[in-house]
Amino acid sequence: MSHATSLPIVVWFRDDLRVSDHPALTAAAATTAPVIAVYDLDEESPGLRPLGGAARWWLAGSLRALARDLRARGVILVLRRGPAARVIPDLVAETGAVEIVWNRRHDPAAAAVDEAVADALTARGIGVATFQASLLTEPDQLRTKAGGPFGVFTPFWRALLARPAPRAPLPAPTAMQGFDGVGSERLEDWRLEPTVPDWAAGLRAEWTPGETGAQDRLARFLDAGLAGYATLRDRPDRTNTSRLSPHLRFGEISPFQVWDAAMLARDTRRGGATAADIDKFLSELAWREFSYHLLAHTPDLATRNYQARFDAFPWRSDPDGLRAWQRGRTGYPIVDAGMRELWTTGWMHNRVRMVVASFLAKHLLIDWREGERWFWDTLVDADPANNAASWQWVAGSGADAAPYFRIFNPVLQGEKFDPDGAYVKQWLPALRGLPAKLVHRPFEATPDELRRAGVALGDTYPRPLVDHRAARERALAALAETRTS
């Protein structure tokens, strides 16, 4: 890194839209060089997957927040759009920058883009420095005893715990020297947010994109949600999940910050959390690490079965069933509540994600990739590693997967994890008149019970698309067919 120059240094922001614990920004601020901060909307480079609609909405808010935080420190956020292999070298040439820094990405397609940019700049004599910031460990830092990548979470988690403790988070730079005269595109011209129709009202009501929103969300969770996490995290009717996933996905908070805050909460017993609560929370953070470990070694995780034997699985083409699932009209309340929560807020409770994914892949026998694509478009936390790995886990085709024959009963799942029906009634107003004993099985209510509750099956609420027992038997037969093919 240069330490005495009037020529600028470029900080390339990507999935790290924050100013604290940002090693690349910290390194640039430590020099006397003027700083150029840039974000490139790259939807053209080979292999990069364009963001879905909900994530595009989030990105717009996150960039506004980042621009404010940088401006408060004397730096303007420059926005550019186009393939990074062209845009970034052009910016360096335009500004006369002699160095560029960024935090590494671990999606193989994005990493390939970064390598191409680094090679092009290095060949022109431009200094390039990269840093670890988005994962606690680089994907190639953990190996099995045989020297290969992990395919099972538990030994991966043990190996992660055996490493030195994660580094302490870095403070945000207080002030930097900016660089004037660099042209920027207008965020509004990117049309990241919906206009007509404006479907984002529920997202705006639920979320505050940006680093401040991330830190506020973490603080609220540590104070009021972490206590009981080990046992209550599976309850969608409770507030014992962190909801940090979109903030982590866009790098508005780092895993180092989350880990450090959780360990401090352990020491101080913040909010009454136990060691078991914190251990379980950190293990969930480690699932994100594991998903990126898988993606780094399986670049086509979102499109190809991790277990090749599932290539012969007899998926069904069922456009009507897929549409009913997407709209939350399957006739199974816990599934429909989850899908409507997703459509309204861009997020879904993790336990419910497993139930709705299992329903699509096992009750309807619809290819898990259809669900992965729908989540990619509708989740604010749609992540190239977590989304694909989680769908494959539920479908049975992935690493460390739930066995395919483990088929969630949506009625029993609802009764176990939403025992009073509060979650279902929040998202399915048509069922609010039903007593708790019937809210997860309205199709078993008597005509008189339905009448008193104001429910008309097939009208105000749909009848089940499939019978659970028959669907389960069909799914097991499909699995048997796969094994013998």
C-alpha cells in the first residue's frame, strides 16, 4: 500500500456495503491518498447471476445508506454499471489511480471476475490488494483429514471451532480524503425498485437496509431474542431469530462483527442468553460458512444435483401446483402462511422455509430448482450459496442432506412449531376464526365448525392440493424408482 501520494486509491465495494470492519476501506484510509469508492452494477459478466426483484429493492436502499456513511467521512460513492472487466480498469485509467483494493468474494463466478480484473490491472502496473472480510474462513482453509472439501456440516463446524478465534472487528474510519471530479451514474436510473405496480410496501414496513439497520437489528436480537434461541428458534410465532440474513448477504454487517457480539453477550449474559443459546446461534452462522464452502467447490450448486443419483429422479411438471405453491394456496396453512409472509416481506422464517421447500419437492414432486428460482426472486436475503445449498438439503440431493424419505408433515409441523396458530392467523386472515386445534387442519373441521369460523373451503380458503399420506407414498415410490434406475 502507498503511504505518501496525491494519486488516488480505489476501493471497490461489492457485497460488503458497510464502512466498519471493512479491511479494504481501512487499508485505503490508512494511506494519505485520496479515496475513490465505487460500486459497479455488473449484470453482464459471464456466470454472474442477476439479482432477483426483492434483492434489487434491498440493494437500492443499501447503496443509499452506504453513500450517506461515506459522505459523512468525506468520500463520494461513485456508481457505475457494466462488466467489471471493462468498468473497473476504465475507472482506474480515468482517475489516474495507482492502487485498488477490495474484499474478496467467494462465489466462484464472482471470484473469476475479480481475478480477471486483478490480472488486467497488474499487467498495467496498478497495485492490487485484496482482503478477507465476508467469511470467517476462506473456503479452502478448511479441509478434511483426507485433504478434500467437507460434505457434512458437523465435522466442518468442529474444524472451524478448532481454528484460532476469528479476528476482532475493525472500527470504521473516522475521516478520509476524497477525490473530486469523478462521474457517477444516478441510482434512480438503475430502476432497482418497483414502480407500477409497487409491490414493495411490505418490504419497506419490515426492513431498514444499510449498516445502521444491521447494527440495530443485531442489538435488538441480543437484547430480546437471543435468550431462548436454542429452543425457540424454530417457532415462527416467536421473535427468537436474528433476521440478520439480508444484512449479511449484502455485507452491511460482517460475520466477524456478529461473532464478536455473540461472544461478548456470552461473557456479559446479555439479555439473559445462555451458553447453549449462543452456541446454537453461532452454529447457524457457521451454516453460512459451510454453504460457501460447498459453493466454492461446486460452482453449479444452484443448477445441478450435488448427489448425481438424483439426476434420475422423476420430477413432475405441474404448472398449476407450482403456481398454487407460489401464491400460498396449497390448502396447508403453515405452507400458505410462509409463502404469503415471503411475498409480503421478502423473508420467511427458517423452519417454515424447510416445510414449504419439502412440500414443493416431496408433496408435489416439483424440481427443487423451481423453488430455488422463486426464492431467488422473492427473498431479500437470496444468496448464491445459502439459497442453493438449503434447497438441495431439503430436497435430499445436497450435501449433508436430510434424507429424501424424511417428508415433513405440514399439519404436524404447524401444530408443533405454531401451537396456538398465531403465525398462521397473522398471514391467513381467513382462518382467524378457527380454534387452535383446527387452524392447521381446517379440512378436518365439521361444516358447523367452519360456519362458525366464517371459513368456506374452496372459497375463502382452498382445499388441500394433495392428501399428505398419498403424497408421501408417491414420493417414496419416486425415490425407490430413482434407486433402481
